[in-house]
Amino acid sequence: MTPSLDPCFNLPVGPALRVQVTQHLDAFRQAFVHHDPTFGAVWGALALIALAALVAHLLRRRLPRTPHPAATPLYCDPDQLFEDLLHELALASPDRRLLRQLARGARLRHPVQSLLSPALLGWSCQLWLAEKGPHSLTPDKRRRLEAISVALYDHLPPAWACLPSPAGATSTPCAAPAGAEST
């Protein structure tokens, strides 16, 4: 019996296709029955690779994703650290501008140090006033600095007593907190 072929593709069709598929399946089954060592080794290796890939995929899905150390920013620039910290704080834009102005006016080497504690914020205010003069602290700026201090530290810094009052009267000068440095 000659197999019937498709005129376009020259492939077996109908019963001839069924015979050819049956022959291939029989050859596949015979390889398992006769225990051909190369055939079994190839299928065994493929099964191990598939199992290892499945286990790796499942483990990767269950582990929490941690950022690569190279993806986290390193702060070699104190000004950039200060800017990023200001963006992370939940402060209004005018308050962030006032803190930038205060850090610039105080001429701090590391502007972030003004935000580390209430005492350092007050000391930074003193440096700013020494640089700009007492007239630069308007009642509005003083009120905003007090609001920032309350928002950041839940209380006013101890150095607020040293700042000039809104009426313009000055008090005794404050000493710099321990560990603070300016340029």
C-alpha cells in the first residue's frame, strides 16, 4: 500500500498519516522498553534540568525582593543628601525652601546636621542669624521654623530661647552644641 500524499506539501494524509504517527510512537516506546542508555540519559538530564528550573522559579517567587546594593544611592555629596532628605520629609514646599535657605545661610559643611536634633536646628538658626542679621528672621519665618521643629521633633528646640523675639529684642547668644562644626 502506497501512502497517499498531499499534492501541495508532499506530506502523508489520511490513513497514511495515522500509520506514520503510529510507527514513530512505537519507536519511542521501544526506546524505553529496550533501555537504550543514551536515550535514557538524555531524557533523564532534561527531566533534571526542568525540575531544577521549576524549583528555582518557585524559590525566587517566595523570597522577598531586596534591592541590589549597587541600586541604592551612595551619598558622596552632602547637598544631595540634604535635598533627598527634604523630599522624604512630609513638609510643605515653603518650609523646605526655608530649611534650604537656613542651611545655606548658616554655611554648614553638611547641611543635614541641622536636621539631626532640635538643638542643632536651633544652632543652625543662630548661625544663620549671625550671618544675615536679626532682621532676616521675620515673624512669619520664626512661626514656620517653630512649626517645622514641632513637626520634626514634637517640641521646640532649646535654642529657640536664644533667637530674637518677633518684636526684635535679642537674648543672650547660644553656644554651639557638642559635635557641631561649620565652615
